[in-house]
Amino acid sequence: MGIRPRQLVAWIVGAGVVALALFLALVGATVTATILVDQVPGADAGIASSPALDSAYATMAWTLPAFVAVVLIGVMVPLIAHRRRSRMR
């Protein structure tokens, strides 16, 4: 049968909420890393680090690809569903 309009709206809202959470985590980690780079001597040159700075970098490393993937999947599923639905009519 395909995806119904209510399911599509639920999908869009769900993907939007997940994308927003990932975006906020990414922004938070970026701000944290920016502040910590200024506070740790030698961190701006890559010489020194701290556990908190490493944690912020690790968070940025997984939230950016996850955010991009959720946005792409969240946009593509409704587009594909719309295209399939318009072909069936």
C-alpha cells in the first residue's frame, strides 16, 4: 500500500526531533572545545590536550556524521514516498 500521510508526518517529526538533538549536541561540543582550546596551554597548536577536550572532539566526531545521515534519511524517505504515491495515482 505504501506510506500513509499520517505515517509520513510522524516520520518527518521524528527525524526532525532526532536531527535537532544531534545538532544541539554538536553545537555544545563545538562550544566546549572552543572554550577549552583557549584554556589548555598548547592545545591550540595541538601539543597538549585534556580529557575534557578529547571528549569534546570525540563527540563532534560522531555527531556530525550522524546529523548528516539523519537529515539525509529524513528528507529522502518523504521524497521517495511522495514520488511512489504520485506514480500510483
